[in-house]
Amino acid sequence: MKRTGVVIGIALLAVGGALATRVGVPTSSAQTPTAAQTATTASAAPVRVGFVDIQRVLARSSAGVAAREQLEKEKAAMQRQVDGQRGEIEKLRDELEKKGQLLSAEARREKQELLERKVRDARRLVDDLQGTLQKKEEALLAKVLQDVSGLIQKVSKEKGFGLVLERQRSSVLYATPESDLTDDVLRAYDDEIKKGPAKK
């Protein structure tokens, strides 16, 4: 009988252990969230999205204004070149209209060929100058982007933004005023320019 009681007792303990595992004795793994659960919770947090208008930074920052003024000077010099060639063309055209009948056929043909050549040269000059001006503007924009990229990151982190777009290139159709970081970047950029390059 004693042996039977011991066997029954062992069986009851085994059943009790199985019930505890199924029903309910909480384990440490049930209480502590896994790494995957923690990552899921973190990824569910909303990301603040902002934007910066680089064209406005270019137009209003002190460095951008100075660069624009230099660009306008170069543009004016290019325009003088075009105007000079246009003046030569107009003068030659007037000569042909007023004195063409007095010239020999050979002289008139030479004048006409000279006029056509000058017109082609003028058009080529305009195309070249426009290409040069466009490249200078693109270089200016690239420099501003390079200068402010670090400032955009700094301002974005300070303001709690996880993603920042460029207004023009990203085709932002609507955004709240709070999403616009342009003025903050402008102030930071002007402050940096006033301080001058960092001493190493």
C-alpha cells in the first residue's frame, strides 16, 4: 500500500506540473517583451516630416544674395557681348537695305554672306552664354545645398523631425507652417556665415 501511495503522489505531482505549464504559471519570457516586439513598437511611432525651400534660402540668405549679385554682374557682361553683336548685325542690315542697289552683285553677295555669318555667330554666342549661365546657377545651387546640408540635419534633429524634403524637387503640394524649416535653416546659415570658417 505504501508503494501505491507513493506512485499516486508522483502521478499527481506530474499532472499538477503539466497544468501549471498550460494554464498559468507566468514565465519570465511572458513578462519581458522580446526584441522583435520592442522594434515593432518603436517603428509604430509617427515620423515627423518637414521641408526646406532651398530657392528661398538661396534668395534670402546673405551668402545667396552675394552670389546672386555676382551672377547678375556676369549676366550683364554677357548681355553686353550680345548687344555688341546685335549692333553690328543691325548696321550691316541697314547698309544692305540702303546701299545694296549701289553695290555690285559680287559685293552685295559678300555683304549678304557676312550678315548671315554674323547672325549665326550671334545665335551661337547666345546659346553658349545661356549654357554658361545655367551651369553657374546650378553650381551656385549645389554650393548652397552643400553648405546647408549639415545645418538641415542639425535643425531637423533639434526640432524632432525624422524626414526632411526639399520643397521644389519633392513637389510638396501641402504642408502645415510647422513643417516649414526654411526660416530656421536661414537663420542658422546666416549665423554660420557671420562666424566665418571654423578654425582648425
